[in-house]
Amino acid sequence: MKSAAHLLALPTLAALLATTACTGGQDTTPPKNLPAADDAAKQFAAALAKGDVLKAPVVDAGPAQTELQVLTNGMDDLRPTITPGQVTYDGKSQSASVPLDHKLQLGSQTWSWQTTAPLKFVDGAWKVEWNPKIVQADLDGNTRLRHLRDAPKRASIVGSEGMALVEMTTAYQVGVDKASTAKTQWDATARKLAATLGLDAANYAKQVAAAGHKAFVPAITLRAGKVPETVKEMAGVSVIPVEMPLAPSSTFAAGILGGSGLASPEDVKAGKGDVEAADHVGTSGLQKRYDAQLRGSVGHRIDVVGRKVGTEAPTAAPASPGTSPSPAPDKDSPVKELFSSPAKPGTPVALSLNRGLQEKAEKALASQKGVASLVVLKVGSGDILAAANSPASGANPNATFGRYAPGSTFKVVSSLALLRKGVTPTTKVPCTANLTVNGRVFKNYTDFPSSKVGNITLTDALANSCNTAFLASAPKLGDSDLAQAAASLGMGMDHDAGFSSFFGSVPPAKDPVGKAADMIGQGTVEASPMAMAAVAASVASGKTVVPWLVASKKPTQKGTPLSPTEAKQLQQMMRAVVTDGSGKVLAGKMDGAKTGTAEFGSKTPPQTHAWMIAWNKDYAVAAMVAEGESGSKTAAPIIKSFLG
């Protein structure tokens, strides 16, 4: 029989054993008289994530940094986020360990892995004892990480019938190759090349001087067949083929399609592994807006591979007990695949643009000295077949995004609003030489036919563009009637159309003068050429037509639909413009039309926008010249040139 004293001693012994086990094993509490290692763990994790542990709490930080660079040089500057976990301490020694959670974003994919960093209390501070497995558990003194990137071919922007409008094409970079040129000739060669190409010689010479001794310094990128023979033969100059997204010409639909260029550092950072400095990315227009769709998804693979001879660690990571170290693999020889994601090709962006019609529209505008635009819509569906701008517009998308007073072309909208108030095409309206509204005097245009002054039909008022007839009719309309009529004709409503677009604005007038001015497109009403082409297309189609360009973003009609009766009346009235009025210049080419002149600016006499909208069974068009004389004299010739 056991004594009571012996029985009482058992719990004490158990407690003692428990205490011994706790202090001799792993614990989350620092050993007595030692500080916590959490700060050191956080500092190290942050430094490791940046790829620089020289100033981090590391034993022998110099050799550690050297090896870290070897381990990660093949990772294309991709760096993970690293989060330290709970530090655990060894009760038997002044050592500890911290788990590290690594996350590397590779495009839309994330590679996650865990490692452990050992710590030792040295010289009064906690420091990490470096080894390659801290970076990735499969690494040792003979291996490193390597990232391989599989970039799919960039998809095209295609127009009607699937014809490519922007596609990957071979172009040629022309520049000074400093490696093949004597140092004493760098400046002279740069200046000679720049002068030959019509570039700023001093600026390019500075670029060449600032580049590395073996650098190729591009001066310009030219299309096939555009590199001068004299340049090809120039000593010290190289012509290097490159693949890049190009339109049929540098001006082709530039305001819509936009451009591309080599990825900036910001693009590379935002790409998270999907974009490299040598990649072409969209920089403006649709090429920028749909860049991710066109690029597709880059494939990524990360392997453990052999190191280059001479970069092995002086002492490899210790092998597990009872095993021998693995033999060093050959340089770049894959040891293990750690992560992979497949590449996904880009998806083409489908547009309504017709390449042939766009080129014809641009040719029709080529001789314009100032800003001018021409938009061509398909009757019935509103496809934007062409949206062209003059050379003076540069890359500005004025045809679809410009904001201009539409002048008398807006009288088509005003006519619809009046029809809805009971006025008919044959209703007589007063066409006076001038009209005063709240002290402001309005007049007809200078060459207005005197035979049309007096009481004339609404059809005659539209055909001959009588300002005063429409001004006098303004009181018949309510505050929202013009806006509602505009919406029924495809303009004045906002749409997310997937490109730089302005469908027009018809805000309520603030006073009777503004209301009267709006009737003739001279108040606060604004429109783009595209918006006014929609007005013509709606009339021609016999229904509301909203223009569209991007097949995946076709806007839907929002306003009260245009009725067949209204459409028939407007068709009759617009035909009269061609047969009997200011649009006779388009007779035989277009069935219906409307001219327009809109004053703007503070000069005396004021400057004028010149407009013409027109339609036939196939096309609805709008031509606008930002500084022109009149619709019939300035805008109509553009339409005639386009139609041929």
C-alpha cells in the first residue's frame, strides 16, 4: 500500500515534468531575460520582400545579400509580399524561428508558399541565420529561381467584315548602335541621323550621350518601306525589325483607334508580371481602353533550376539527417516546377468601321486647312462606317467627341418638336426678315432668298433655313420638348458606348432668348458630328437610330421612339432641302439634307461652324468644318468628294 506522502508527491512531479517540457521545447514566449523577436522578424520580412537584406537583422548580411541576388535574378524583378507569422522560441537555446507567408501576384493568378526563417540572439539582438530555403523551401546552395513568361500574340482590332484595322505588324527601329561606333563618332552620327530623319538633332544627340556605352538608341520607328536608303547605309546606324500594333496608316482613324508604345515603368508595375518593358501597350484611344482584352493573359512558370557555375553558395544548406547533399544540377537545368499558369490569347475588339469608307472619308478631308470632320452611318442600323478628321485635328476624336453648336441642322429636331405640337409640314409659319426676342435681334442669313420672306410652309422654312420662322415658333414648345425630340432622333442622351463619344446635349433654356436660340441650334445646344449624323440616320431609317462603334457596347435607344408618321413627314421636309432649298448642291447624290451655320466666338463678324447633314438609302452623313463659310459652300463639297 502506497503512503499518503507518496500519493501527494505525484501531482507535484507531473507539474515539474510539464514545466520542463515547456521550457525545453517550442514556445511563443521569449526565454527569460531575452526580448521578443517580433520586430526583427518584421524588419527582415520587409527587407526580403524588397530584395535587399543588407541593412536587415541578418547574421553576415553581406554574403546573404549576394546569394539572395543569385537566387532571384531570374525572377524578372517580380517580388512577393511577405508576411511574418508567430515567432516561436527554443527554450534550450537563444534561438527562434518565424514562419513567412509569401504571395506573388502574376497577372490574375497568385502563387502562395510558406517558408521558415531561423533566428539567433547574437550580440544583444535577434538576427536571422540566412539560408536559401528562407526564399523557397526547395532551394539549396546549388539552385535558384527562374521565371518564364509566355506572352500571347496581341489580338487585332477588326472592322466590318472582320478586316483588321490594327494588327501586329513588322516595323523598323532606326537608331545609333554605340557598340559598333567609335566613341568619338557618337555625337556626329546622332546628329547626322536626326537631320536626315527630320528630328531634333541636339535632343537626339543628348539621348545618345546619356545611354550606355553599348546601347542601341532608337531615334524613330518607321513602317516597312519607309526607311530611307541613305539611313540604311549610314555608318554606326542600325535598323532593327520590331513587332508592334499598327493601323493601315499613321492617320487612319487615329482619333478613335489611338496609339501604342513601349510599356512605361508604371505600366510594368500595374501589370504585375503580365507586362514587361519591351511590350507594346495601348497608350490612347481604343488601343488603351481595351488593352487588357487585346493583350490576353500572359502565361507564367516558376522553376527551381541549377545555378551558373561560380555562383554556388560557399556552404550549401545542411542536408537532412541521414541523407547526402544532392549533386549540383547543370546550369539552368530544371529541378522542379513550382508554379505554372497557361497563357490565354487576347480577344479581338470588333468595330463597325469600314476600312474602305474610312479611307475615302479621310481623303475627302485631306485638303482641309483647319479642323473638320466627316461621319458616315449605315442607314437602318446606325453602324459608324467612317468617323474621319482633318489633319489639323491631330489625334483628337472630334468626329465623335467634339462639342459644337449645330446651327440650322438642329432645325430638323425643332421640326419634330413642332410636329408633335400639331404643326404639319404644310402649316404656314411667319418668315420675317428679322425678329426681336426680349430685346435681342435675330436675322436670317445674308443670302436668304427674298421670295421666301412672308408666311411660308414649315417645309419651306426648313428647306430654305428661315431662322425667324423657327424663332417665332419657340413659344409653342415646353421646356423639355426639344430634348425629347432630339432623343427620338438619336441625340442628346448619354450612352456608355465604349469609345470617346458625345451624343449631344439639349439642356432646358434659361429664358425666352435662350429658348429661341436653341430652335436654330445657336443657344446652349451642342452636338458632335456623330450626333447630327444620327439625326439624319433616324429620319432616313424611319425609326430612332443610335450610332454604335464597338460591337460589344451597342447603346440602346432611350427616348420616345420616332413614329413612322413622324419619320415620313421629316423625310418629305428634308427632301425639299435638296430639291428646292439650300441643299441643291447634293441633288442626285443624296435624297434628303439640311445645311447649317452656327456663329461662335467674340470676333466681329463672328466666326462660324459650317454643317451639312444628309442621307440616301445607304448612308447618313454629317460634315462639319469648325471655321467655315456655310453648309452649302464649305461642308457640302466634303460630302460630294466622299461620294465621288
